[in-house]
Amino acid sequence: MDYQFLEEAISKKHEKFVEIANEIWGYAELAYKEHNSSELQQAFLKKEGFEVEEGIAGIETAFLAKFGSGKPVIGYLGEFDALPELSQKANEKVHSPLEEGAPGHGCGHHLLGTGLMQAAVAVKDYLEEEKLSGTVIYFGCPAEEGGAGKAFMVREGVFDQCDACLAWHPGDVTVSSVSTLSNARVFFNFKGISAHAAVAPHLGRSALDSVELMNVGVNYLREHMIPEARVHYAVTDTGGNAPNVVQAKAQVLYSIRAPRFDQLTELIERVSNIAKGAALMCGTEVEIQIVSNYADVLQNKTLDGLIYSHVKEIFPLDYTEEELNYAKDFYEVGEKAGIEMYKNLARQFMGEAGSQLFLGPMAKGYFPPSPMKMGSTDVGDVSWNVPSAWISVQTFALGTPIHTWQAVAQGKSQIAYKGMQAAARILARTAVDIYNNPQLLEKIDEDFQTALGGRKYQSLIPADTKPGMIK
């Protein structure tokens, strides 16, 4: 198939998308507060001829932008939220916050959403040019970072109209398909009895002691849970700053992950039992509140195969000497253990020569679809309801860990925007394949049903939990 028109459409408007990504990088808005980022994308897509519906699923910053009519219906899952306390000056090789304690785009979502807009607009141009039947929808999805925005959108049936959904994530390597861990975020709210810690400590019941005992208990649990599981926590309320007052309240937020939903459910129960035990030991009470839950990403063999064919067409990317020198500085302060992991993985796929593709500042190699589990995302919830594909595309120097100042610093670089454009090219071509061969949807749906294996989607988020309850 000739993709020349798509290539020209993406190239012609690329600088405008760089401007949009730059602006969103500067806004650096947290979950459910991405008002400027959302409005910027909506305004641009309206100018491009999309029909925009804002405030979908009852979420102020969520929207969809639709173009075309009929089937196939292809959705792009955009994001634009930042992370707390990751403010960083662009291109600085050392930790230099723009504003101490402010948010920053340490996960590259300014690239993620903008790159999918770039793909959606190019597909819109293609459908117009070729006069093809089909609909393209860009979904502005808020609060991926802990807020489970897409899970709430799934609950409202937002994606049910789609035949397939496509997504990507910035990173330091390109992987043609990845899966994820199931994830839940759970607040444990302890309530005790206040007392003077010197005059009458025996009258008090410390909620903070309960939090500390729970954390110790969970740390002992780590030896006895499956090695693929992950448990992290943050004490979000210590109950005050006065050491001579027994704390009557305290709160800890847990992020609990496991490869499968059933494993996650079991692990949440075990962690919750530890919390109840800690409360019993201290004579306090505990309220357990699940506020966020991500499903694991179900991979789709046909979609992944289409994407991989285009990764092979487009990669490796060509970098200028200036871009490589820029990346070298960040490579030198990067995570060497991560680079070793990629080298070992490359040996599995490509033999000893494969590891040589992951040396130097920018990865020269790419990975085929892989079953490895990398982090968690609410794209997983969509993938249990609509056939979906989720890929990683290199936008940072090799060894750059996301959720760090190093990723924020590189977020406005030429290597970042070159990767963003590559993601747009891959996922625009994938959609065009389906528009030109709608019979592919039968195989895509067959793969979807196989991945489900008769299982039904479930979310652990209680029905009365509203978007934004986790801050």
C-alpha cells in the first residue's frame, strides 16, 4: 500500500503539533485539572473539521473529536496529564526545577496525546482525499496517572462505538506491543483517639501507629507474594505535626499491581487484612477505599502484526550529529540497569548481535510484539472492551527512566518530537490499513475474543466512586 499521502500530510503539519506539545509541556496540569491542555486540543481539532463533544462521561476535561461516517470506526486514546513535583527546566542536564514542587511531564503525555492527534488529523485528511467510508475519533482522556480516567469513561460506554482503539507511550525504546500489570489504588484511612502524649498517652489510640504497623506488615508480605506483583505506598496524612499529641487520624495510599485481575483481587484482600490487623493491634478503626483500578492490557495479534510491519518500515530513525550529542549527555546520567535489561531482551529476540543495537545514546533497534508486562495504564480497561493495541516509541535517550526529571528535561527536544512523529506515522498507517481492508475487523475481533478467553471485564472501582476522588 502507498502511504505517501499520509507521510506528506503528517510532515506538512508537524510543526504545528510541536507547538501544541510545547504548550502542553508548559501547562503541566495534574489529573482531572488539565483544562488548558484539553481546551487547546479541542480548539485545534475543531479547526481541522472534527465534531467535538466535551465533558464526556461527566468529566470536565474529557472529550472526543469525531470525523467521518460509517465503519470502520477507529479510536485514538490521547492523554495530557502531568505528574506532581517533577518540574524541570527543558534541556538541562542536571536537576533544575522551573518551580520547586510544581508538576512536570515526566511521562511524556504532552507527546502522547499530541502524537495521536497528529495521526488522527492525517487519517482525516486521508479519508477526505480517498473518499472512503469510515470514522476516526480522537479521545481526550484525562487522569491516566493514578486517576483511571479511561476506566470511568469505559463505565459510561464512551468507547463502545469503536471497532478498534490505538494508543502509544513515549519511552527510551520502541516495542511494537506491550502488556501491563493490573493495578489498583487504595486508601487506608485509620481513625484513632487523640490524647496528650505525655500526660495521658494511655488514653490515646494512634492512627499513625496503625499506618506504620501496616507498612511493616506489607513489607513482610513481599516475600510471600508472586514475584511479578508490585506494592508501593505513600503516607498521605500523618495526622498532624505535633509529637506530643496522639494522632487521631492517618492515611496511607497503596498502589497494588499484579499480572492478572484475579491475582490483583487476592493481593488487595491480603493487604487489606494486614491493615485490619494493624488497626486491631492499635485499637483503631480502618476504612478501606478503592479509588482507582486499571485492567491489564489485552494484546491483539492482528493489530500488533499490522503495527510491527510499520515499525519495521519506519525504524531505525535517523538522528543528526547534534541530536546524538544532545542524547549522549542524558545517556550518561541514565539508568544503566535498564539498558542491560534491553540488551538481554534483544539477545532473546535477535541473538547476540541484537544487544549491539542497544548501545550508545539512542536505541538503534526495536522489539517485536512482546508479552512482557511494563507498568500499568488505563488503556487496559479499554482493551477489555474494544480490540486495542498499545506500543512504546522511543522519544528519550536510552536509559532514561520515565517519571523522572530526566524525561521532563528531554520533553521539548528534537529527539522527543522525532519520536512523536514516528508514533503518528505508525498508528496512522495502521488505521489506513483497516479502512482499506475492513475485512481485517473479523480477524481483529476473533483475536479479541481469544484474548478474553470467556472472561468478563470487571472493575474494582465502587459504583459510587466518582472521577477525581483520588488527588
